[in-house]
Amino acid sequence: MTETSIPAYDDNNIFARILRGEIPCRKAFENEWVLAFHDINPKAPLHLLVIPKKPYVSFADFSAKASSEEIEGFTRAIGQIATEFGVVASGYRLVTNAGPDSGQEVPHYHVHILAGRALNVSFG
């Protein structure tokens, strides 16, 4: 694998299995583009995972292969979720990891929504 290649999608990763209904999750939101659920090991009072319903490994994979409608649907869903969970005024953090050096544990593109308290690391 070269620096610019995207690894193949693993259909047996835990998020793919959640999407197929093989593993339960505590669903927070769902529409035609995304499934959002509570993280089983939360790092904040509100810690949701937002995953696209189609198989993308990372942000690079998603941004290269997803349709404009999927990208818009995914992005708008994150804003809608933040609004529905009442964290827009107090603030929230969006985090995504890509690849092993970033700490990505599940090779399915996902965004963490963290909120509910002051988060102790500032990026400016």
C-alpha cells in the first residue's frame, strides 16, 4: 500500500455489522444517509458516533467516492443531531480519525460528536 492508497473496506467491521442489524446499538438518530448511536465507551457526557450507511473506510475514502447527496446528507445530519441533542449553544466537538497512526479503531468512516461539558483539550 502506498501513502495515497485507501485500504479495502472490511465488511465484517463492527459498524458494518451494526448497520446490518447483527449487533445492537443505542440508536440516537437515523435517516437515509446516516446512523448515529451512543459510544459504548463515552469520553464526554454526550458521545455519539455518526456513520454513513455506505461502506467508506475514512474521510479520504468518503470524500473521494461518496455522491454529493451523501456528503450533504451526512454533513446536514451532524448539524441536525447537534441541534436535536441541545448542544449547539453550549458547544460540541467533532472528531474523526483516519488510519492507524490517528488511533482509528474501526475502519468505517465515522465522526464523534462530543459534548455536555467543557472539553479539556483546545485546538484554538
